[in-house]
Amino acid sequence: QVQLVESGGGLVQPGGTLRLSCVASGSIFSINTMGWYRQAPGKQRELVATVTSSGSTNYADSVKGRFTISRDNAKNTVYLQMSSLKPEDTAFYFCRYHDTLFRDYWGQGTQVTVSS
């Protein structure tokens, strides 16, 4: 089992910044992918960004140039630095872990609200 705990969400004004963190614990396999997904009310969950254990990243087009995903393998933590936030970034943000053992886990999520 792998447990994921997200933190860092909150209310921010348009144009502002936030940093989300997700700490993984439990039986973590060294070859894995961690990432962030989001779900706005009435919409499907969508990919925001992912990063593999080797450092390869992938971003949704809507966040490229504004969000940066990174990870600290020693701390089993993935970060999402969000800047130039827009009201349409408002959503519940979920952390995901999956690995080459075909295990797939999600965190409980953290709310991000972008509003003036």
C-alpha cells in the first residue's frame, strides 16, 4: 500500500501563486510516476502534470509555462508550483502515484480556489 497526503491548497487571487505538496509513504517502488490531476465541479478529472522517478515531466497544455512539477525522491514528495493562476484553475487537486507493479493510488485531494 502507498499513502498520499496532499497539502498547500487554498484561496488565491488571479495572477497569484501556490505550491502544492504530496508526500508518499508506505511500500514505494523505486520506478514510479507521480502527478497531479484536478477536477472542477461538473467536469471530469483531468491531468495537470506528471513526473517520473527519473525526472521526465508531462504537462497539460492549459498549464504549460505556468505550472512546474518537481519531486524529491529522497523525501518521496512531489510538488506543483503554480503561478499566474486563473479562475479556471479552480478545482480539487489530487495527487496520484502509479508504478511498474501496476499499483495505482490517489490522495484525498486539496482544494485550490482562484478568485478575487
